[in-house]
Amino acid sequence: MKIVKILFVSLSLLFISCNGDTSQEQAEDSSSKDESVRRYNMEMAKKQKKGSSNPCDTLALKEYILDQDASGTYLVEFDRTFTFNVPKTAVIYYSDKKKRKQYVFAVIAKSKQGPDERFIEPKNVIGYESSFINLDSTDLGTAFFYLSLYECSKDSTFQQIWESEVPIHGGFNRMTLKRWKPKNIMYVELNYEAGIISGHRNYNFFLVDGIDKKPHLMETYEGLVHKRVLKKVNDDRYPDYWEYRFWEDSLSIRIRDSIPFYWDTTKSLYLTKKNRRWFRKY
């Protein structure tokens, strides 16, 4: 009988240790816990930082986002190129010498808010495996991506100029600052892995009205039987694209047709003359 009691107590202690104290919430389920962990990590990073000459560095931006944005909002990182390399934070610094202003483009992931929602973990929305989260992202939280532009003033404080939503929930890979040569327009390309189409998607944010105005979004992509490429269809200042259609069978995949889409400013849609009923939002 004594052995049975000892065994029962041991199993009870084992059950408690495995399940943990129910009063201790996980960081992804508690805004206060999440914030305390992130602030602790930030303070450790500040102590390790040595002689940074840029008062508007990435660490300062992370602190600004933590102070200003809702809980569950994160500055994300590039996907790891190799297993052991250090990932880069998804930011691009840009100096406007004429205006004498310092800008920062940043990719932000925000957790879906709600009493039954959990915070995302940034590592779960980056890379190839996370691209399938678009099928069902509820178990790991739902991420809403944004491209944001911040200005860093002379007194080393940030100000958000604009933010533009990215219509995808996971699979972030990298960001690149580019220029569209036909119209000499700068744009930011956000590259996402897309396992569902066996390829990738690019969300391109064109600064058609200058850097201070919200950008124009246009999507390009490439997969086994999916392809859309940047083109100049008409001669306005907005980018256009060709969308491809394919023949596919068990032996081969062949291009069937390419359809030009152009931006209609009156309807704010991408249209094609091939079929009046076909339109795209971006």
C-alpha cells in the first residue's frame, strides 16, 4: 500500500512538471509575457552593442515598434540562406540627399487580434515550410504582413510615414530595393516562398508618387504552371504585367498564351483587352 502511494505521488509530480503551472501563460498567449520577454532581450542586445554610430539603427526601430504598435507585432527577418548563418533583419536604409532625410523600409508582421487568437512566432512565418500556413494558419496564429516606411528625424526619433499590407500570411524570404527602368521608378520587392505553386511570389511596391506617398502594389510570381512577369503594356507611369497560361500533361508543360494586363486608374484594377470580365486587384 505504501509503494502504491509513493507511485501515485511520483506520477502526480511528473504530470505537473510535464504540463507546467497553469497559471504561467506562454509568451504567444499573453501580451504582458510577450512584452516582458522582448524587452529583456532588447536590454541584453543593448549591452552587447558596441559603439554604434547610427542612432536610428535596427535595435532602436525594434524598440519603437514595441512601444508604439499593438502587442504581437514584430519586425521580421530574412530567411536563413544556410543552417548556421545569422539571419538579417528585414530593413533597408535609404538616404534622400536632396531632402536630407533618413528613411527605413521595414517588413512588419502583425498577429491577428482576438480573445481566441494566439500571437504568431516570427520564425513560423518565414521560409518555405511556412508558405503552407496560407492553407490553415489558425494553430500557429495568423500573421498580417506590412511593408512600412519610417523616417528617422535629427533627434533620433522614428515616425511612420505609411504602411501597406502584403496579401499573404507566410513564407517571407527577403526584400530588395530595385528600380523599374522604363519609367525610372524605385520599388521594393518582397519575395515570398510559395510551396503551394512550387515557386515564389513577389509583391512589388512601386513608389509612383514619390517615397512619402503610399506605394502601388503589383504582384509577380513563378511556379510550375504559374507565371506573371513585369512588363510595360501602355505608356503610363504604372507598371503592367504579362500573365501566362500553360498546357500541361503527364509528359510536359508548355506555354499556351501570354495575356497583357494594364492598370486602369479610373477603376483601380488591372484589366486586359482580351476579356472584359477578367480583372486583378494587384
